[in-house]
Amino acid sequence: MSTQARGLNNFISDLRNAKSKEEESNRVELELAKIRKKFNPGDTKLAPDGSNPSLSSYQRKKYVWKLVYIHVLGYEVDFGHSEVLALVRSKKYSEKTVGYVALSLLLRGSDPVMGTIVDTMKRDLTTAPNTNSSKKSLKKGGVKNDAIQCLALCSLANISGLELIQAMHVEVQHVLVSKTSTEHVKKKSALCLLRLTRTSPNLISGREFAPHVGNLLQDKHLGVLTSVMNLLNGLASQHSADYESLIPNVVHVLSLLVMKKQCEREYLYYRTPSPWLQIKLLKFLQLYPNAVEGHDIGGMGGNEHVGQLINVVGRIVFETEVSDSINKSNADHAILFEAVNLIVAWGTTCPSEMLEGAMRILGKFISVREPNIRYLGLMTMAKLAQIEGSVEGAKKHQATVLVSLKDADISVRRRALDLLFVICDTDNAEQIVDELVAHLVVADATIREEMVLKIAILAEKYATDLRWYVDTILKLISIAGDYVSDSIWHRVVQIVTNHPQGDLQGYAAATLFVAVTPHRCHETTVCVAAYVLGEFGFLIAERAGMSGEEQFQVLHQHWFNVDTKTRAILISTYAKLANLYEECRPLVAPVFARSKNSIDVEVQQRCAEYASMREAFSPEAVEDLLREMPPFEDKRRSALEMRLLEKEGEDSAAVTKASTPSEVEQQRMLQSAQMLSNPPIEEELEPFDEQADEDAAADMENEEEAQEQAPISPSGGSVENGVAQNGSSAAQVQGIPKELIPAIRKAFSNLCTSPSGVLFENSKLQVGVKHEYVGAQGRISVFFGNLHSSPLQNFKVKVDRPDHLRMQMQGTQDLLDDGESDSTGCTVATKTQAKLLVLVEVTAPFDDAPSLRISFETEEGEMHEYPLRLPLVATCFMEPVNLDPGAFMQRWKSLEGPDRECQEVMKLPPTSSGITEEYMGRVSSLIVDGLKFGRCEGVDPTPWTVSGAATFRTGAKDANGNNINVGCLVRVEANPKANAFRVTTRTLHPLCSKAIKNVALVSIKLAA
């Protein structure tokens, strides 16, 4: 061998002796040039496969080995492929060895030349082992068939291109299940097939291949069994149901190893039978958590293999002994922990005795000195404690876990923190949180952020009194403020805002006032105090030393010590304080004046807008703009849970614990739901604004004889764009005059795409609407203004409650007509107004608008009844989505079909001025601002097309607790020559498609 490889040895020596990288590169380039010349000398005719036939076996192998070594050093090798393939095609074992090694390293599955080697690899794989080969024949270069099979399998596993996999996977399966294959070949083929299935998961039909795996599990060779279990675990993790029938085979093998100790001597590891195989068998069984469900240990119920499995796991858990040998202990403990993981997978279906035994074993492990065992014990106990009924056993070891929280090893400290997080409940929450807060003072920086996050989640999750939660977060800020992320104090604000029960908001405002009073406090404290005092400071303004002016003073003392982000929050707080307290206005004005020229754009813009607000808007509008924030939307997972998920992953025990609502949280959500269903009545009504929406009122005076069909088709009765027609009114009751119907129709259509306006107006009554929406929820304010010279008596309003809307209403006393009470209505005095507030949540797609029926009586004895419609349409609940052109067209094509597409062509009247670029600009703004669609730039081939995407949000939940939403797409195409528009909508629900199309058509016509 030394004479054959002398050239290679010299080349390697030259590279090792190189004194610089440049010298090594020069030597490599020189050698590559020499090899390239040898492979293609120019004066020699090459073989059909591109190789040089004049090269001897020794030369070809030597040069290919050099190329392999150069490639391993990191240099690019882009030639010599023909010589590599020539070696693979050789019948000599020594040449095939070099060829397959080079093939694995220098070529890829996507290389075009790989197609020429498929037949050779198939032949090498399917050739029967040459069991009669003599040593003499092998010395002469005879073929070692089983070794060549292994070479082909290794190369195929390393290359694994998709085309190569499709061509070779059948042969690999045949080699694996063949009775003539040797043990070495079976091991290699099982691992090769595992590699192929990882690249192409649907390569094998599990139901057809499972019986073959069952036969392989009967093999006596433990090496074959170990490789087959690697393959089986890989396949079962992708399609577990296809391999469930193999559980008895796996249990039988595990029983032989654990119970009968049947194991060849070379597979004994410190007297433990093949621990690696035992671990793989237990990992497979963890994929089937219901394997022991319904089995009676003491009786005769259940399958035989289930009883056998329970006995095996019991033997591992209860009879594993601690050994003086570290190696044996490591092997035995590895098996033991996998058995405990199997018990964790079984969960509540596992026998209670086994759960208790596993908890006792882990209790011993978390108190040993060995850090690796303690780490595994803490991690596994955290998983075990999640099983119903097991947390009490884990809580017995709380003191031991607290000791581990002070361990020198950071990994052990993290696992101890996880376990404390899991075993925390209502009974011990305050104790655990207080212990963690106390330890936070001495905790090192590597774990502080994680501790702060988990303390915040626990305090929220188990706070029977939310005041304790507020106090705990303030402690966190004072101890480790730099590690309190924005999401933590944002969550405090959200909880305080969303829970007006009791005196939480007043308590939070008073506590934060005290916390921010010292001149030196953490900036995070200033942020949360600024927000809470701005929203709820009025609750404590009557207390001694906490007036509005003093609130401003304690906040403003930190102005020069905080960054621009906090200053922006302070500016909004100052604006709200100035709005509430006259004495604060002269204090706030100089701050705004100085900061109008701030270098920070956010600070500059806020100061400029707040300073000019009272000049630009009426006092009522300013009051409305600076009112307290509405409740935040409750999401399925809070920002803290999402941050924990991002840090630890979905499989973490802490993430599972955090995502499971506690009893306290459930009670809290129930209280919030009850308050939502019985909202308090506002004592003061907003003043009637006679000048509101003059443009909308002027538009209604321009009557239009021909109007398009209403954008909303009600489910019952006929509707003309906001006016409900039923024809059932008595003769003495005055309804809506016909001459007003066109104006009301136009007003209704305008309100479908604008936030406020006048819905109806005549000489006696004006009905104004202001509505806003966030996700699936909306807030609609309806104002009924008396324009008559005398009071309107017996004034009543009845609102339809369709099934697809959850509605809560409140308004002026006796205003609402529920159809059950004997109320005679209210009285609306001259130049005053009644108010109706409607909180709505949509639960399903719809294409009708709820009716609004108004009835009243004048002093002259005239009865009036006006059937109208609330401008509550599907587009109100849209959320814009921005898509690139490729994503838009992909979704557009996926939504083809008559049940998903709705299309209509609208021709403008001849009297219109035609379709211009300015008109298309208004249409584009209408799609974005009115219909709430995201404009998809780059999709439209001409300026006469507008495309948009949005999501229709609903409050309905699916089986996983997620909100059910509907993806929506719209395209508006204009034809200037024909003076027509074509509106096409595609959604996952036909009602959504119809509703969007109707609203878009009428709105486009109004934009003319």
C-alpha cells in the first residue's frame, strides 16, 4: 500500500510542510493543473464515458484520491467526474472503493452525470453476496459483493438527490428485506433507507412496508435490530398510524432484553444488554400514548403485549439500581429516563402506581450531587408534573428544587426554574413568586430575563387579587428593570384597562403615582406610570397630594432622564391631563412649544398635533379624541406567552403550562364576559352637534332618480339602500316620504365606507352614526337629534338582532324597544338628542344589514315610524393584507370556483364624465380606505385595474380556540371606452364574495 500511494503521501507531506496559506494554494493549483492534464492530455482519444483509457489503475486511483483530499481541504474541484465514474464501474474492489468514496464527496444528486451511474449502482446493490470467494481470488482483485453493496448504500445515502432516490429506493427496500442479504448489508440498507425517507417523506407506503419491518424485528442480530429501529422511529414519527401494528413486535424485543437478558456478549455494555437498542425501542413506544389505555393491571383485561409492556417498564423503573461504575450508571439511567418519558407520554392512562413510582425516583435524582443526573431529573419531573394528579407529588420536592435554583450550573438553574413554573398553582403561587423575586436579587444576568418573564406570567396566572399582580410587577421593575421587556409592562396596562371591577384601576394609579414620585426610578416605571395616570389618574385626583397638577409634576421631573420613546408616551399623558384639568394647561403648553422642534420625529409630531388640536377641532371633538382607551382585544395567547414560546419552543413544559388557563384566569374571563353582557349606562350624553357632517347632509339634498341595487340584500323584506320597505304601516302612521328615499340611499352607501355621517334627516329628526371597528368587534354610536319645534314623545328604537352578530346595547333610558317590556319610550326635547351605543361582534359571514326602526309621536298627535338600516356591512370587519404579486396570483387561482367567486359588470350612466385616471385614483382610495383592503402593488398590469386583499375577522372559535377568519380578494377592472367597471371578488365563503361585490359597486358609482 505504501508503494501504491507514494505520490499521494508526498503530496500530503508538501501541503503539511507549507509555511503559509499562499504556498499551500500554489501547491494545490499546481497539482490540479497536473491532474487535469493527465485526465485530458489532448493527444489521446477519450473513452465514450469521457475517461482517459491510457491511465493505469494505480494512476487513476492516485489522482482521484488527490482530488478527494483537495476537496476535503476546502478547495473547489469541478473536474474528474468521468474518472470517478470509471472507478465506480470497475469490477475491482480496490477501484470501486475509491470510486464510491469520491462519488459521495465530489458529486451531487442533481449533477447530470448521475443518471449514467444508476444502472451500475443498481447492479452493485442487487448482486447476490459471493459467499464462495476465496482469499486467492480476492487478492487477484475479485469482487467482495457484500462490501460493494455497503459501498453503494453509503454513497446513495450521502448523495440522495431526488431523481436518484426515485430510481433507487425500490432496490434499497429489496436489499433490506432480502433473506440473502448479510447482517452488514441489512444494517447499511436500513440506515440508507432512513436517509432517503428524510429527504422524501412519502417515499414508502407505511401499510405495505410495515409487515416487512415486522419480519426484520425477528432477526437475531442485535446490530440489525438497532438499525431497523432507527428506520422504524424515523418512519413512525412521520406516519405513526401506519406502524401501530408493530407495537407487539417491539414489546417482545424489549422484553427479551429487559426480562430475559438475551443478548450476545459483544452487545453487553457493562452487563447491560444493548442499552442503545432499549432506548430506541422505548422511543418508538412513546409515539403511541394510548397503548395502555383501558388495561387492567390486576385483572385479565387488555392485550397480552400490553401487560408485558407494563411489566417491562415496571422492572426498569422499580429495579434499576445505582452502580459504582459510572459507565454502567450512565447506561442504566439513560434507559430509566426513557422509561419515565414513556410514562409521561401515557399520561393519565398510565397506572397510578407507576406514576407515583416514577415521581419517587425523580425525587431522588434531583437531590444527587451529579449535575447531569440532577438536570435530567428536573427536566423529566417538569414533564411528569403536567399530568393530571401528579403535580401534588412534585410539590413535595419544592424545597429541593429551590436549592437547585442556586446551583453553580446555569443549565440546572434553568431546569429548576422550569419545574417551579410547572408546579405553581393557586395554593403556592404567592410563596413561589415571592421566592423567585427574592432570588432575583442575587441571580446572575444569564438567567434574569427568563426569571422575570416567568414570574410575570405566574403572577398574572394565579393572582386572585390583581392588586398583588401590580405590586409584583413593580417589584420586578425595581429589582431588575433592565430585564423587564416592553411586553411585560404592556401586559400590565392591558390587564388594568380590561378589568375595571373593584378599585383595580384606582389602586394601580395610586401605586404608580407613589412609585414614580422619587426622582430616581427606573424608566420602565415611568412608562407604565405615564400610561396608567393618563388613563385613570382622574380616579385619584381628589385624593390629597394626587391632584392633576401634582400628577404632571411627578411625571415631568423625569423628562430629561428618559429616552425619546418614553417622552412620546409622556406627551400623550400630558395632553390627557391638560384636557381633564384646567390647571395643567399652562404647564403643558410650554413643553409642547419647546418640543415642536425636537430632533425625534415622533416627539415632534405628537407635540405639534396636540398643541394645535384645540384650534383645529371643536371642544366636543377634542373630548372624544382624548377619551380613555377602550378595552384591549383578548387574544388566545398573550404577548408574554408568545415570547416564552419563541424562547423555548412548543415542546417546552413551561410553554404548555403557560398556554393552559388556570382556574383564576377562567373566573376572570367569566367576570369580564358578564360585565360585557351587562354594560353600565352612561349618565351623560354627548352634546348634539348641528354642524356635524355638513357635506353628507348636502349630498343627501342632491336626489338621484336611478340608483344601483342596494349593497346589502336583507334576509327579509325589501330594502332600498338603508330604507326598509314593508308596506304594513297603518294609514295614520307617517313613514319616510318617497322623495327622501334617494338621499337616504346615498347616505347609507356613504356610511358603509366612512366612519361617521348622517343616515337620515327631515324637518323633525336627524339620525347620525359614528362607528369604528377593531378586528371582529365594533362600536356604533347612533344619535337621534330633535329638529322639531316641540319635544318628540314616546320615542323608541328597535334594532334587529341577527344570528351572525353578538350585540350589546345601551342608551338613553327607555329608548330601546325590546318587544317585551311595557315601556312607552323616552322624550327627546327640542335641540337635544338621544343616544344609542351598540357593541357588536361578528361570528359568521353575512350579506344583510340589521334593521333600525324608529317610532315617535309629536305634540300635534302625529305618529311617525321610520324603518332604516344600520350601515353595518361585511367590509366593516375587514383587516387589510399586503401581498406581493406572486402570492396574490397564487391565492387568486386557488379561490377559483362558482361558490367562491362573485362578479358583476356595472355600466356608468351616459351623463357621467367618464372614467379618468383621477376617477381611478378615487376608486383605489375607496378600496384601501373604504373597503379596508390592502392594495397589492405590482399585480395590476394597467392603471385601469385595482387589486386588493383582506381578511374578514370573526369572533367565532375553531376546535383549537383560534378565531375563524375568511381570506378575501377583490379586483376592480375599468374599461374607459365602454364606460364600465367589472368587479370580481373571491373568498372562501360565498356570502363574503357577494357582500364585498355589492358594497364595491355602489361605492364606485358614488365616487364618480
